[in-house]
Amino acid sequence: MSKQIEFFFDVGSPASYLAWTQLPSLAERHDADVVWKPMLLGGVFQATGNSSPATVEAKGRYSQLDLQRFARRYGVPLNHNPHFPINTLTLMRGAAAYLGTPRFHDYLHAVFNAMWVEQRDMHQPDVIAEVLAADGFEPREVLSRCSDPVVKDRLKSLTTEAVNRGVFGAPTFFVGAEMFFGQDRLEWVERALG
């Protein structure tokens, strides 16, 4: 049985973005599969009483500095999005819609890059359409998928699963029954893979 890393994430989380940049190579080093679990972080916050570090001014400032430290360590770009926090309901429905399809990783690349490199306002439908079209998606098709009841239920189900398993923020990883919260715990995820 192959090793697995379950990855609960939301594209509106800069820490999820940083984890996403590192996870494929980490999994490859350990011959592990990544099980992608898009969830709605706002729904998780509501269910658990948690909130973004940005809601506490001092913590928000520190979090930005710390995320930049990790971006430098990982050798990846990270730009604070001036539109943060962004309601990611449509974006995460899109992730749920493409989950398990050949275009899933293309979708994540387009959205994560727009959010955390290009600093786009990904709450605006016209901006979302422009970003997706630039990456070869048909925006109307994406929006149609996002309004499909099956896709909406998939995202709700994954978010409920996250909460039921003890998730309170993003990103959260599971290796077997062991849970790790935060992109700064990737070292521990790697250790758990043996």
C-alpha cells in the first residue's frame, strides 16, 4: 500500500499556496501520493470558531513576515495580496469541480499564481474569467461547473469531512491518522512518511 498525504487546503490561504509549491516534490521524495482535499476555509472557520490571523493586527503583520521567510527558504515568489482576505467560495467550487480531472493542477496553478504572485482580486468574476481564460479555460464552462449541485455538494462534503476530522485551518495534512497543521509543519509530514 502506497503512502499518502491528505492535503486540506483553500486557495485563499497564503500558507496553502506555500505548501502547494512544496508538496509534489516532498511526495516524490517519499514515493507518496497526494490526496487533494479542497475545502472552504470560511466554512471551517464558522464551524470551529477560528478566524484568519489577519483579524488580529499584530498577528497578521507577523504572519506576513513569517510567510515571506518561508517563501525565501523555498525559493518561490509570494506577494501579499492587497485584496486579502478574499471570499473563495467560487474558486473552491472550481477546485472541487476539477478535482480528479486532468485539468485540476492547471486550475490550481492558475488560481494560486493569480492570488499569491500576481496579486489579482480573485473575488471579482471578470478577473476570475480573465485569469482562467489566460490559462486555457473557458470561463463560462468553469462557472457552469461551479453552479452544478453535485460540485457544490462535493465541496460541502469535503469541508464537513475536514471539520469532523479536527481541521480548524489551512493547510492541514494527514499522514494516516496523524494530523499536521500549517505549511511550517512540512518537515513533520516528511518525517511521518518515514
